[in-house]
Amino acid sequence: MEHAAKYHNKAESIIDYLEVVDCGSIGGYDNANPIKRSGHYELYDRFLTVLAKHNNQDDLKNCCYFTPQTLGDYFKKVYDLRETFNK
């Protein structure tokens, strides 16, 4: 858990920075570009919102092994697993 928390905090810091540079606020409060809820992980939704605003989604398919869609699928599976184990 320590490593997960460490990297979650780093990711959140990067996304906070991107949001401030983009619109001046943190947390998906850009009225011109509202947060796009696509999964069960708010931090990832915030990332996708900034990413979609500035990139053509077709260009994202070639940027790395994971695409926004496959990462979203991953987070949904992790969420479902956590829900199963918490029961």
C-alpha cells in the first residue's frame, strides 16, 4: 500500500499541475470543459478530461502500450475486485 499511495500522490500532483496550467483550478471545475466521468476512479477521469481537451483521441492510440480506454478498463476491473474482496 505504501508504494501505491506514493505513486497515487505523484500522479495527483501531476494532474493538479496540468489542471492549473489548463484552466486555473484543480479537480475538474473547468466550466468550459466539465469532467468526463468514464470509470470508477476520479483521478483518472480528471486526467482523461484534460487529455481529451488538448489531444485528438486517435493520436492517443499510438502514444504507449496503454490507451485511455485500456487504462479505464483496468481501473474498472480493479474497482470491481476491491468491491468483491470487501464483501
